[in-house]
Amino acid sequence: MPGAGRAAGVRRLRPQPSEEPPAQEEDQDLLLAAAYVSDAQYNRNVPFETSPRAIRLYYFYNHWTMQVAIYFFICVDLSLALFEEPALFPLPFLATSIAEVLCLTAFFGRLVHFAKVTPQMVFWKDMKNICIMVTIVLTLIDLIIYGSLEAVNIHSVRWSRALRPVFLINFPESRQIRRTFRSIRNTLPDILYVFLLFMFSVLIFSLMALKLFGDRGLQTVEGLPYFTNILEIAFELYVLVTTANSPDVMMPAYNFNWWYSLYFITYIIINTYIFMSVFLAVVYNNYRKHLKSGVGTSLPPAVLFLTTQIILHGLPPVNLNEIRKLVYLKRHKMIEAFNILKVKVGTEFVVTEARWKRLARIVMPHISSPHLELLLRISDEGQKGHVDKMNFLRLADLLNIQVVTINIKRHPLEEWMPRVYQSSASLLVQRMVRHRIFVWVYDVIILINAIFIALDEKNPFISYAEWLFLSLYIIEILLKLYTYEPRAYFGKKQFWNWFDMLIIMAALVATVANTTIQSARKYNSQQILDIVLILRILRLLRIIVSIQRFRLIVTTLINIGPTILTFGGLVLVVYYVFAIIGMEAFHGKVRFFDPNFTTPDALVCGNPALKDSAFARDRYCKNNFNDLASSFVVLMELTVVNQWHVLAGGFALVTHQAAKLYFISFHVVVVILIVNIFIAFILEAFFVAYSLEKSEVETAIEKKIQELGVGIQEEEMQDGKLVDNMDAKDSGFSGDDGDNKRKALKGLYFRIASKKYRTVDALLQQMFESEIAPEDEGPSLDEILNFSPGDIYPKNPNFENSA
């Protein structure tokens, strides 16, 4: 967090005026202020030194190329498991070890870079840095030991490979993944008590099963004794909770006596429906508990309302103390930036227009001049030539709002042949294309096309119909390009127009390729045929473009991408650790043979221990841990839980019965814990996406856009209204000095971009900020950094009264 260096006893080092020209000192001030604003914009809380050299290093540390580089080395480090034994693509140990050393060097360099910009005391107190350094050291030790043993032909275990996800978790760029792991850690105590009670229930039912069925001489379908071993019984009943072996596990007892079915029905009701629901409830209750402790009279009313709504909707955890800390840190950074650049005009301190523009250019180098001018008009309402403190504090939020600049130009045909393009026939065609009936007609055509795709394409009539449908789609695109200005139609933000065009192009390629292949009788590449069929079916995706509700759902799914990526990072870490453990424990125990092989080894997956097992009978030989890719496939199958007991039983046969603990552990961690968190993620995402309202800053931007007469609404960007209500004569900024700017900005329009996904954290932060008075500078930096839960949570919260 910028400014934290001062709290740690680091003074801002500014050269004396005699040592440095004023212009250079002003540049240093702008760089420091821009660092504060940038950190406020992206909610970074990395402490950094404020000397000129440290500031430049800090800019380099946050540069996108450095972040891409560190993620590149993380990906390379994780992917090394594909090339190490057991390998999908084998490489010599020397090659993989050199690559890993290079990755470790990059990680260490990133750590050293961080140490150069942050105060030493802060650096050494950060456990993330300690974890990275310890992991680097342990990995090097493991490399040396493993390489030494391999040199004398002694095989050992590469145990440090399971530590590689530590780098993904602990670098500052992975803050959301760390927060997810903290949520899991907070949930574990409550989950543990429920899990122990659940296992106690399974054990009680196992003892009952042993007494009921153990001495009756019952046998399974395979001819094995039925429910005679307490450990086997416990495992089978645990599997029954997941319903993977239902009703098979019940049938021997049910066939013996109808009344025994009541035992299994009772077990399923208690453990499958009640306990599994309790697991899900405990995850949500943990979230509510954290929210509940923060809901009280000490919270702003808006935050109180949202937290109540989150609780009622059962959404994921939000650390209100952390949100409050981020809000005050953001305010502190913006105040620091203002204090650096302020000058006194009359009786108040302000930032001049020239400095404000230079600052915005440094923070966002690629911001367009029209966009910058728009933001200045919002910040300098009276066009006084300076920005006051209250408006300056909104700069980070202004830069965070994505404003789309639309440059409206005349249609090329209107410029080349105005008489033809403006003729009555041409205008009639344009009105038809813009009319809603045009969209409905093509919706019907798409549905009819779906029916024809499902029919037998060997029929000549069906084959000709495919060309007819394709011609209609091409005509549709040409008519739209004739009606709408092509550069606006295929603008950067016109996702659905690009999507529609790509689908039609794919359909054209598929139809041409299909005709070519059919004409070449000797060509029989099944892979090419499969691709062609898929491309033809993708044409039906145009239904998504046509139906507004479908577009809304897909847009929401796109907007919650960050949440899915966060969850994906969490799953990747867990999968990777379990995959490495699985490869070390089970590689080579099961082998896959071509289905045409009928040798005895092929029938038992290369291991005699699997003879007559369900694993071998079902030909699960390809479900093995012989490389990283195969391991991930097996783990995905275990996540689905169907037939997972067959997989667990097979690997237990080729190793030891204790191997089943590996599969049970994976089920508990992934299926019971992480999948429930994923459900919470999706609920949060859709709740926020559907209920999000514009912030005060967004409202201010839209108001200014409309005041300046350069606005265009979101719905007007759809292809039906793309150029409606747009007149280049009215574009440009108004005002006393508006003539020059009107000329420069002629033909430009602005709109707020489509709402991006925002977390509940962002909403709470926004609401906290709205409750802070503009003149309130908040607590001191030391107080902010030392916030404790007690500073925000009431000692005796009464949630019912607060809600």
C-alpha cells in the first residue's frame, strides 16, 4: 500500500532544490502521485518506498509485462510434471531440472524485486514471502537429492513437486485465490465437527450391518463374502452416501429379505439427504457467521442493508474489516496524491488542469484525448481550470469506469453514391433490416434449419437445403452491412455481431468442406468429417444472438468470468497436488492396451491383481496415474463421483486397501468442500450481476455525457439501432471554449460499457465509500494498518435487531 513506507519509518526521500531542477522535481512528484492513484484504482496494498529510485522500480514491478512473465514461469513450472517421470512427453531429467531452476530463479528475482521496493520490516513480516523462499529452498534440496540418487541408478520420490502450487498462491497477483483458501480455512472447524459426527453415524451403521448380514452367508454378484469385514462395510456405506453403488450394494440383502431394505433406506435418508445437506448448510452458515459478526450499528446503513441481503441469499464470506481497511487505504492514497500536487488558489487547495491531465496520462497512458476531456469536464464542473479536493478524490473511480468512445462516420456507400444510397428503394431496404420483423423472420429460419440439420444429409433435398440456408445467412450479413456503417457494426465492443459473423463463416467453411469431401470419394479422414459436422451444428448458436434472454444469460456468464477463474485456480491447485501424490503412489500399476488386444495382460490392465475385478471388466485401464493428463482425467471422474468406488477399489487391489483413503480424502476436499464453495460462487455472481446498480461515479459520468450531447445508450448499440439518433452535427463538447473542442470531437459519442462483474466485496467497498464524507480524511495510516475486527464489529451484535 502506497504510503505504508512512511508508517514503517521510511521517510520520503526528495532531493534538495539545489540538486535537482524544479521541472525534474515536479516529474518525481507526478510519478509518486500517479503511483498512489494507480494503487487506489486497482486496490493494491503493497507497501513501497517513496524515493525516486524505488518509485521507478515499483512501476516496473507493477508493469503488465512483469505480471505476464511471472505467470508464464508459474505455468512452465506447473507443466514440468508433463515431462517428468511418469511423463506424458518424456524428457531427460537434466532438461526438466534446468527448466525448474530457471523458474526458481525467476521467482527469486521477483521476490528480490519486491524487496527492493518495500520496507524491509514489512517484507520480512509477510508470510507469503517466507513461504516462497522456503519452497524455493526445499525444491532445490529435493532436486539435488533426487539428481544424486538418479546418478547412481537409485529411484526416489520427487516430493517437492507437490509444493509447486505454492508459487501460484503466494505471489501478490493471486490475492483472490488466497482469499478463497482463507474461506476454506475458516470453514474447516465447523466442517470437522459435522464430518466427525457423520463418520460416527457411518460407523454405527457399519456395526449394525456386520451384525445383521455378516453371519448369513450372503455373497456379492462377484461371489465374494457380503458385509463380513468392518472396514469394507464402512467403505461401501461411505460410497453409498454418494449413491455411486446404489442399488448394487443393497441387492444381496434385499434379495434375502425384503425387510432389510428398510436398513438401507434409513441410512440413505440420514446420511445422504440429511448429513450432505448439513455439509452444504455449514459452508453457508460459516459465511453468515462472518457477516453476522459484522452487522451492527457501527456499520453504514447501506452496508448494513447489503450484508443483510447477502445473508438472506446465503452468499460467500465477506471480511468487512478487510473491506473497511481497503476503503480507508484507498482514501488515504488519494489524499496523499492530492497533497503532493496541490497548489493554493484563493482560499482553497486545488490541482491545476495541466497537472491533473499529466497525472491521468501517467496512470492510464492509452487513454484517448476525448475520454480524458470528458473526465476533466466531470471533475472540473465549473471549468475553472483546476480540480478541487472532493473531485480529485474520485479520480481513481473515474478511471475505473470503462467508457466506450464511438466515432460515428457516414456509411461508405453514402459517401461514394449518395443518390443511390438515399433513394426511396434503398431507404425501404434499410427500414426493413432495422425492423423487428426482420429479426423474427431469421429466428424462424434458424429453427427450420435446426430441423434440417437433424435429418439425413445423404438425401439430395437436404443437401440442397443446406446451401439455401447458408445463402440466406450470407444475405442477412450483407443486408446489415449495407444498412449499418461497417466499422461501427464490427466495433471492438460489438461482441454479438462478431459472434454472428464467425458462426456464419464457420458454416460456410463446413458446407464447402463437406461438399468437397463428398465429391472426393477416396478421402475418408474421420477427424476432418467430425470437425465439419461440429461447424455445421455450431450454426444453431445463432439462436443465442437472436433471443434477448439467451444473450442476457450468456453475457452474465461472461461477466462472471473472474469468479470462474478464481475457482479454476483453486481447483487447479487441489487437482495438481492430488495428481502428483497419485502419480507417485500409483504410476505403472495400471496400464492401457489397445482395445483390439486380447492378450491376458490386456484383459487385466497389465496387473494380475485386477483379475475378475469390476475395474478390469469395465475396461477402466486408461483411468490411471501414469502421467499428469491421465491423472487429471481420473480426478475429474472422481469429482463426478459416478463409479468412483470402482476406481478406488481397482487401485486398492494393485497397491493396498489403505489406498482407498486417498480417494476418500479427495472426495471430502473436492466434492464436499470445494464444490459447495463453487455453488456459493455462482450464487454470488448471479446475485450481483442481476442486482447491481450504477455507482455514483457512473451516474455522474452518464449525466455529463448527456449534458454534453454526446451520449448513446447501451440498447442503441444493438444492431437494430446502431446508428439511430446519431447526428454528427450535434457531436462535440459545448461551452465557452467549445468551438475548438467541438471541431476536434466531432462525430464522437460515449457510453458506459456493459456492466462488468463485481464481487460483493466491491459493492461493500463502494457503499463504505459513499458513507465517508468528502472532507473526512479518515484514521491515520498507522490506525488503518492496525485495524482489528473489534474496531468494526460490535462486542454483542444483535443480528435480528440489526437486520
